[in-house]
Amino acid sequence: DVSERTLIAVKPDGVQRRLVGQIIQRFEQRGFKLVGLKMLQVSEDLLSQHYCQLRMKPFYPSLQQYMTSGPVVAMVWEGHNVVQTSRMMVGHTNPVEAQTGTVRGDFGIHVSRNVVHASDSLEGAKREIQLWFQGKELLNWDCCDQTITCE
Ligand code: DAT
Ligand code: MG
């Protein structure tokens, strides 16, 4: 499905470390299409909805502290198999286990500062995109070379 979409977010540590450009570049050069992009300060409310399955975890308070500590760059990327492919590009949750060549494997060393978020399933992506973006913030646009890039 060429109109599959996922939510990718550069977390506060990624923004602070000036990694936004390199992360965007990886998704662009892979062939995905950027259809939404914004910088925002995440509220405790948005975060608890985003991580609704983690609210009871012992690390949630520190996760909340970190995720609301500074701006985040949220993006919606579109393309064939983008959910699964972007999880592979982002790498294992714990950077210690993330392969070199992945974002977390190249830029992270600790699970509590793992640089980037990527939706983990089609349903999760749908839910997260609706949570983070208004419909009018997402743009449908035709790529000039879409017959070559399999869009
Ligand atoms: P992912 O971000 O790979 O989808 P997740 O959804 O299980 O991983 O967890 C969300 C975030 O919570 C993760 O990116 C970092 C943080 N986290 C997960 N497990 C953790 C742990 N054991 N200690 C500290 N932070 C953790
Ligand atoms: Mg997750």
C-alpha cells in the first residue's frame, strides 16, 4: 500500500544533539514521502495518550520528564511498507541492542535516551497520527518521479 503512513518523532535528545537533519535525510533517501512536519513541546496529556500502554511502568515518570523536557520534531512519512521499514531503520528500543546502521545503533547508547520514535504497527500508526496531527496538517502531494520510486 503506497499510501501507508507512520509517525516518526525526533525526541528531545535528538533535537538537542542537532540530529534532526540527518534523521530526515535517512527517510528521504530511503524513498519515503514527507506528508507532515512540525516542532512542538509535548504536553503531559499528549504523552500519556501516546504511551497509554506504558503509563503503569516504573520508568514512566522519567520517560515523561525526558519527553517533555524540550521540543520534539514530529513527522508523518508515507510509502510502501513504511511502518515496518521505519522500525528497522530506527532499530531496537535499547540502543545497546540496535544494529549499527540504524538511527539508535548509530546515535544512541541508553534506552532512556534513544533519539527517535517510530510507530510499531499499522493500527498504532493510525492512532498516533490522529493524536499528534490534525487532518489539515497532512498534505497529499504528487512526487515528480513517482513511477521510478514505486509510489
Ligand atoms: P519503542 O520506542 O522502541 O517503540 P516502547 O514502545 O517499548 O519502545 O517504549 C517506548 C519508550 O519508552 C522507548 O523508546 C524508551 C522508553 N523505554 C522503554 N523501555 C524502557 C526501560 N526499560 N527503561 C527506560 N525507558 C524505557
Ligand atoms: Mg513503541
